[in-house]
Amino acid sequence: MLFDRNNLPANLIQQAINMPKIELHVHIEGATQAETFYELAKKNKVDFGVESLEEWKSFFEFKDFGHFLQVYTKSITALKTPEDYTHIITEFYRQQAEQNIIYSEAYISASFIIQKFDTKEILDAIEKGIQQGSEKYKVKINFIPDISRELVDSQMAVAGFAIEGFNRGLFIGLGIGGPEQGFPPELFTEAFKKAKSNGLRLVAHAGETEGAKSIWGAINTLGAERIGHGVRSLEDPKLIQYLVDNKITLEVSPTSNYALGIIKNGDMHPIRQLLDAGVICTINSDDPAMFSTSLVQEYFLLLKQGFDCKELYKMNLQALKVSFACNETKAKITDQLENYEKNRILFEPKDK
Ligand SMILES: [Zn+2]
């Protein structure tokens, strides 16, 4: 795994890697490595139109948003059997454990899954991935199926799928992702209502390519408890105040924002501004394999932008608090975080 550690002191690099971390916004398909998709395509006889792994890897590399969508669409064609999900889920556990991410909430693109698989078969395969992964890698991951906005008509089936998985203890909530433009939150009220009445937690991507209006919609019409991205809330001071007053968390993914041009390269990321305003923010990698990042690299990025390890540690405690984990998990993970802090000096800016 590539960690961009240019110009960072060794003690900060080590601490960013070693610190037990919480991640609340990461997509299982977007976290799957190029090599894994390549192997699955070979196994399933899916033609990626490339001659070699090297050629596939150079295609897979992030170039721009349009290309990213092409990579995403092509990659997931390799997922042809329920067992492929068992495999990518187990791989995902390994990657999170390697980065000392001890608790995660991960999205799974359910609009595509329900088109391809029988519900019971795919839920069995997901369950197997969760069992194998958690047993082997000892980290906790909760999954959240999300509706792809461009597939509006899939929403009730996804809600049904999410509820079935929730009742089996595999999922904790429902989300929406995909293109914001042309697909406002208001289109998805029915699915969210159904999920809520069945006890699922609610979260929505909003305020990324669209502005504050999209976030208001996610809150007011969907009842989203957390917002994926939401960085454009800064365009509306009333919304910022509302997020602060109602403790609505933003799942911030810095590299993703730069990659998709939401924040200009060379500009400071507005996460500092959001935190200063009192908004709860968490740090995330979004689609790490496809954006050539990782959660550790997101920490490097923030350390370079003036954050210190103590602050990052506190953000982890906060992330756990706003997570959808049950009380028992929260207590266990809090212990792990506090034990780490007790036994170490967390580097402050003066140590840099
Ligand atoms: Zn996302």
C-alpha cells in the first residue's frame, strides 16, 4: 500500500500508521485493489480489454471524474458470483487491519447487487465474508447498503435488501450515493421512510458536487443522521449553524474532494474551517483504491496541512461517538483508543 509521506517527520509518520483509527465513509467496491478486480475478471472470464495486469493498473489509476466512473463501472463487472463478494469483503478486512483501522462503516453498492444476485445467496456470501474477515483480522466493520442515485427505481428493492440484511445482523443502515446532479434527495424519501420504520440508521452523500440545498434535502426529507462529504455546507451559514446545533456529522474525504475537483489542488482543505465553526467532522478515504489513497494517507495529508496527532486522536474518539456501532462495541473500541493514548505521547505541533 502506497503511503505518501513526503516531507513529514518520521515520528508523525509512525504515529499516523500506528494510531488505532475509525473510518465511517469507505466504499467496499472502491476499496478493492486493481489486482483483485483483475484476478476476478480472469477467473470469471470477463474481458477488461487489456493485455496485462500492468495495462489494467495504468487504466485503473485515477485521471478525472469521467474516467473514474468508467473504471468503477468496468471494475464491478468482474463481480459475477456471490463468492466474489465474500472475497472482496475479506480483502477489505485485511486492508483495514493493516492500517490499524479498528472500527469501520463501509458502503456496499446495493443497486448493482440486487440486479445481479438472488437476495439470500448474496446475503449468505456477505455473511461469510464478514465471518472470515472478522475472525482473521480482529477488526469490527459494519456495512451500509446504498442506493445509486441514477438508479432511482431501485430504491425500494435496495431498502428491502437493506432491511433483510439488517434483520440478519449484517447491515446497520441505508445510504444514497452516486451522481448528485439531477438526482436530488427528495426522490428517495420513500425508501428512507421504510428503512427508518424498520430501525435502520440513515446516511446520505450530499453537498459534494451540489451545494447546500442538497444537504438541506438530505436532512429534511430523508432524515439523514450523517452527511457523506457535505463540505459545501460552508456556502450557507444557516446550514452550518444547523449542523452544529443538531450535531449532524460530516464524513469528510479530503483526497476524494481534491481528485474530483470539489476543492482546488493547492488550496487548503476546508475541514479546518468546518471544525473551527463547531461542525463534527470525521476523516475518511471514500474510494481509496480508485483515488490511490488510504486512510493513513489522509492523515498524512492533514498533518501536512497543520493538524497534529492529538487532534487526529480526538477526532477518532468523536467518530466513534457518532458511529452507528452498538453500545457494547463503542465501549470496547473506546478502551482500545484510550489504552493507545495512555501508553504514548501524542505529538503536538511543537514536536514537528
Ligand atoms: Zn462516498
